[in-house]
Amino acid sequence: MLPLSSLGERIAILGPSNAGKSTLAVALSEKLGVPPVHLDQLQHLPNTDWQPRPEAEFAALHDAAILEDGWVMEGNYSRLMPQRLARATGVILVTSSPWLRIARYFRRTLANRSDRAGHLEGAQDSVKWAMIHWILVKTRNSDAKYAEVVRGSGLPAVECHTAGALNALYRDWDLPAPR
């Protein structure tokens, strides 16, 4: 595994929903002293039930965030990925089984903690069939797509394809344990 220092101070974290991207972003942010950027928070309006912002507003927020000197940015939004990866100094891919991701979705949604990494300010999480469908059906084969993007980026990269690999990353890089 690459040392954390080889990824620089602008790290993009990619992967399917509920794979652990937000939690990893916060841990890396604390370790590196750079802000975490949760793209879901930029894409959605606070104090709503995950209502999307107008596309131009989201793109402007994204593009302003990537111009900062340092960040750990998690999320996909492939339409904006080219400019993000052009500014990134490293990339991490986090994937896991869809069943683990569904379990995480239920745990995080039912706990409805406002201090959860990536939580949308003022939103009340609730179980949504659309999200279950997204995790189990729509993103079922996304791991290979994300791996292709990561490998094609030319950036220093780390791939964690299992929960065990992600746990090893936390240990190897001496990151704060997930909360």
C-alpha cells in the first residue's frame, strides 16, 4: 500500500454509496489538516429531504471547492469528475459488498445522527426505496467502472475493495477510528 504522503493534499475518494467514503474523508481530513468536502452536501440543499440544488449552482460550488489548496473530497458525480481529478494529487477507491453497504445504509438512516460524516444539515434521514434500489441494483456493477477511472487517472492511487482492506488502511495510515 502506498504511504499516505504519496497522495498529496488534494485527495479524491470515489466509490459506491455507503462504502465508507464520508467517514474516511473525515479521518483523512483530521490527519492531514485539510477540510473534508462531501459532494452530497454541495449537491443537495440543506434543511430539505435531500432536494438537489440547481445543476449550475452545484457545479459552481464543486469548481470553487477544487480550487482550494488542500482537501479530501468524497463523492462521485461523474459529470464533474474530470476537473476534480485534474486538480487532485491522489485518489482512493473504496468499495465493498452491496449487502454490507445496505446494512450501513439502514444503520446510518435509522440512527439518524446529525453528527454523521456527510450528513446533510437539517435533513431527517429516512429509509427510501429509491436508495435501496440504487445500492442493490443501479450501482451493483459500479466497482469496475470506478476502478477504471482511478487507474486511468494517472494519479497515485489506493484501492480498498473490502471492509478488511479499508480497516487495514486506517491502521496503516494511523487514522482516527471510524465513529
